[in-house]
Amino acid sequence: MSTSIPRPGEHIPGPPAVIDPDRIHGEVDALLARARESADASDTAQGISRQAQFLDQAHEVLVRALATVDKI
């Protein structure tokens, strides 16, 4: 009895996307810069929340890139 193990990214519909490492680096770098600016601008809970949002967005960019690579 052999069952196949789904590969990460197989759940993403459509053909595999083209991976552009420079674009991914640029997006993540920009989001990390905005997170640093948020941290520098305010020590309030709102500033920390905004920083967390930018970090979460950067994480999502990386997760999507990895899922796309796994789908190829």
C-alpha cells in the first residue's frame, strides 16, 4: 500500500510561476526596511503592531516563493 505524499505548492492552481530572485529580494528588503522604520518611529503598541504587519508580509512573500519553487 503506497500513497503519494503531496509536495508543497501542489495546492496552488495553475502553471508554475516564474521565479525572479531579484524581485523577491527587492520585495523582502523593502518590507524589512519599512519594519525598521516603524520600529524607529514609534515605541508604542501601534508601532510594534505595524512592524509585525511588515514582517508578516515579508514572510508571506518568502512562503509564496518557496511554494512556487516546490511546485516546479
